[in-house]
Amino acid sequence: MLLPVFAGWCGVANKRAMQHANVDLRKISYTLVQTASGTDAAALAWSMVSGAHVANRTRVLGLRAGVLRVEVPGAEWRSQLDELATQYLSAINHVVARKIDRIEFVLPGHSEAPCDRHVRPANRFRQLA
């Protein structure tokens, strides 16, 4: 009878350890964004708030005059992300030091004005590992 009780206790202990690790990881990510500047900070924040699936399919083109430009794979993606832009903007501004006024989603080959530089957030995280 001790085995099920012990297994249950280990599950609770594991869950607590994972919660602490998650909090620590969020603090590290927040510090990375806070210490980065300009487009780097925006790209890191974008990958944090958009999630892995969206971040891997999009590319931060740059940040200029308060506008974060993000390349998306197609018109359907742009339409769906436009609907979520307010939530993304709020979450990004919660973690970056320099306020972003709006997010512009652009299709591949439709980036008229070049920004600071192209940044791939997922690659940035791989470099840090």
C-alpha cells in the first residue's frame, strides 16, 4: 500500500519542481528581453508571446518608429494574426523596455522599407543554448 502513496507524493514533488523551473525560465527570458535592444528585444519578445508554432513560421523583419514588422507565410496567416495583434502587442509591451505602438504583418516579398535588420527569433534562442 505504500507504493501508490509514494508514487502520488513523487508526482506532487515533480509538479512543484517543474513549476519552479518554469518560473525560473520565465525570469531568464524576461531578463534577456530587458537587456537586449531594439529589434533584438522585439524579436525575443515576439517569440516568447507568440509561441513556438507561430514564431517558427514567422520572421521579425525589424522595428522602426514603434512599428514591429513581422513576415508571415501567407494571407491567411496575416488575417488571423491581425485579429490577435492587440493581444500580442499588449503582451510584448509587458516585457520590452521600449514601447511598441503596433505590429504590421507582411507577406514574403512585400517588405517595402527595410528595417534595422532581419532577425529569426528561434535562431536567436538556439545561439544562446
